[in-house]
Amino acid sequence: MTDASARLDPARVIADIDRRIFGGFVEHLGRHIYDGIFEPGHPSADADGFRGDVVDLVKELGVSTIRYPGGNFVSGYRWEDGIGPVDGRPRRLDLAWHATETNQVGLHEFQDWLDKVGSDLMLAVNLGTRGTEEALDLLEYANTSVETTRTRERAANGRETPFAVKMWCLGNEMDGPWQLGHRNADDYGKLASRTAKGMRQLDPSIQLVVCGSSSRTMPTFGAWEREVLEHTFDDVDFISCHAYYEEKDGDAQEFLASGVDMALFIESVVATADHVAAVKKSDKRIMISFDEWNVWYLSRFKDEEETYRPDEWPIAPRQLEDQYHALDAVVFGDLLITLLQHADRVRSASLAQLVNVIAPIMTEPGGPAWRQTTFHPFSLTSRLARGRAVRLPVVSATFESERFGTVPALNAVATIDDAGASVFVANRSTTDAASLRLDLTPLVAALGRDLTVVESHLLHEDDLYAANTLADPERVGVRPLDGVEVEASVLAADLPPVSWTAIRLA
Ligand code: AHR
């Protein structure tokens, strides 16, 4: 057991938490839509064909804004395919995922589903195979209340009132050579700027996200952000970041340092955006939409890709169905801590993805739906992280990372709201438990009353690779943290190695 100490000072505010930081992402990919959220024959399905068990789990997860319809898929998508009578909708080849898209679910159906789960829509436009005109068509269809041919069509399709979509992504991962319509930063920056200007002319109330890098390891990382923002700085509100992490070569300790990479990613993009602001003599601050983040065993996906047969274009195949274990969930919880630590600039984030596809929720056709290990840190953080994010630097033991040097074992953040405070801590050490002493004196003084622990949730398994499966869907969960207490304004908590903990104080 190593010692660790911290002091929770309410003056160390990072920012008010934008609820959009607890967003999700639904792509037409694998069994995400079909056999995931939409399965008309399922016993729990409603009259619209949406699975009720999935709706309940998505609500429990607490997802604010949901990015749709892709991802790589959007770069070949014609949004008009997904509107109008379902029977007349075209079947198309989805080049991104080598599958057949039936278009049984489109904009209207997806909005109906969002209404059921209580989340907001964030739409991505296709800037891969399409351009400004199609983006404007979609925006007019979705957001305009003036009577036009497009809005009449929308009303005829069942929505008299506009969808009023606030956040729009200008394409997806346009820096990636795998992306349909991939461009260099100069070409994409010009296209994004033209499209953004047109979209704002049509609806000045929208918020626009320009594509940043697909990961911090992209060869163009940094230069891409600078060049794209030089073109679009005045036109957009957000720049995107995407990052996926996985354990490589069985090195759990290195994997547990993933949050350091995410922090460096965010801080580098902020520095680049602010550099462009400085050159432009502007006070404007571009925010970050971390609109794809998760643990994803991309190396396994490469093997999956090799099984694609040129003449086979399946409907809703099992793709990217990663099964998450306890270690993944601790890394995942630490990524959530990292996002909150940057809540001043990360004003929106989307967990990629939601159901079946690298997802916190899994389903079996005709069978049950269950929570993956990663479900727990997300639902707890979304529920307990309210009000303001507050810095919580911890003095703790360290470990050596090959990529990042000396890394603190404990990583933490606090949030403070009118009813109390929440503390989130990851113990990233694979070897040592930590005895944390958290001095609450400044917070108790500011509140004028004592604090006690009202909830605690520990995610930890002796078997790091324990997972929830169809056969054993509740193998990994959270449990109260033994012995956590506040005495004389000091919170004492013993945190096992490779663990994630949430504590609510009131
Ligand atoms: O989330 C899976 C894929 O990862 C998305 O389609 C793409 O944007 C990213 O590369």
C-alpha cells in the first residue's frame, strides 16, 4: 500500500461542465442500428421496431448528445436515402464497412428513437463524396420552418416542426487516407469553410465542428489542425479529436497510461487553436468536440477486415464487437476523468459507440441486452459529475511509462454542485493499492457544513480480464468501496490497484 494525498479546494474551478461532454455516437455500422437499437421482431420492441430494453439501458447510461450517422459511413451516405416511405428506400453498398445498407432507419426514425431515450441529435454531413449543396439541402430539411419544397417534404414525412439540430460536424476524419473523399488539409479546410459559411447563412444559430485529426499519431497531426483552422477559424465553433486506446503486447501498465495521451492530445490541439487565434489577433476560443473516444482493439479489427470478401456485402454483420474487461473499464474511467480535467475546452465529447459496435451495451437478436464493463464508469460519471469541474491534483506513487516517462499512479478530478461534491479517482498502478487522504477543509469551509460519504462505487477485479458476456452478463459491476469515510474533514479511502472509484459527498 502506498500513501497518496490531495486537497479539494473549490477555488480551483476548471469550468462549468457542459452536459454535451457525456455524448454518444451511433453509426450505421455492423449491428449498431439493425439488430441493435432497431429489431422489430424482438419481444421488447415497440410499435416503431425499437428495442425497449436498449432504450432503458441508453437512458440509464445518461447520454446527452448523440452524433449520427457516422463515422466513416457518413462519407459515402446520401441522407435522402433515409427519408420517405420505408418500402421505397434504396439499398446501397456501404463502402466504408463493406456492407449493405437497407435504409430502414434514417433521420426521422433516428430522431424518434432519440425522443424515446431523451438525447439530442448531433448530425454529421457528408464532405467525402458530397459537398456544400447536399449539406445545405439537409440543413434546410432539418432546421428550417419556412415553407419550401424541402420542408413540405419533411412535413409529409411526419415532422411538421423542424428537427432544430444544434451541432453539425463538417464531415468525418477527412485527414484519414481510409476516408472516402480523403483530402489534404488545404483542400478540406477550403471546403469546410465554404460549407460552414453557407450553413450559417441558412441557420446562424447552429454550432459547427470542423474535423481535426483521427488520432495524435497521424503523420499530419498538429499541422492538420493549424492549416484547417487557418481556413475555418471564423466559421466554426469546435474542432474534433478522435482517440482509441487498446492494450498492446499484454502491457497493462502502459495501457493504463492512455489518459496521459488523451491529455496531451487535448492540450496540443488547444495550443494549436490558440496559436491560430493569436496570429489572427482574435480573442475567439475554439472548443474541442472529442467526438470519438473509447477503448477499441483496432488490431483485432484489422484481422476482421481481412475476412471481407469482395463479393459479399452482408446486412448488419457482426463487426467491431469488442468485449470489454475490467482493465478496459478502468482505462475508460480514467479517460472520463481526463475529459473532465479539460472541461474548460472540451465542451462536447462522444463515446464511440453505443450499442454492439465498440459499445457499452450489447444485444443478442431475439435475446437479452446487457451492460459491458465500460457502462459503469460512464453511467456513474454522467449521473454524479454535476455543476463545476474542479482540479484535484494528487500526490501519489508513480510508475514509468515507455511513452510518457514518470506517470502518477492516481489520477483524479472533482465536481461541485449545489447539493454536494463528487470525486473520481483512477488507480493506474498495476502493483500497488493506494491509501488516499483527501483534505476537504477548504470545501467544508466554503460550504459552511460538514460532508459525509453518501455513495461510493468501486470498479475493480482481481482478474483484470473478467468481462460481462451473454452467458454471464453481470460478472463485472461496481460495488461500494469498503471503509471509505470522512473524519475531521479528511476523506480516507483505500484504492486497490487497477481500479476506478466514484465517491459522492453531501
Ligand atoms: O468508430 C469507428 C470508426 O472509427 C468511425 O467510423 C471512424 O470515424 C473512426 O475511424
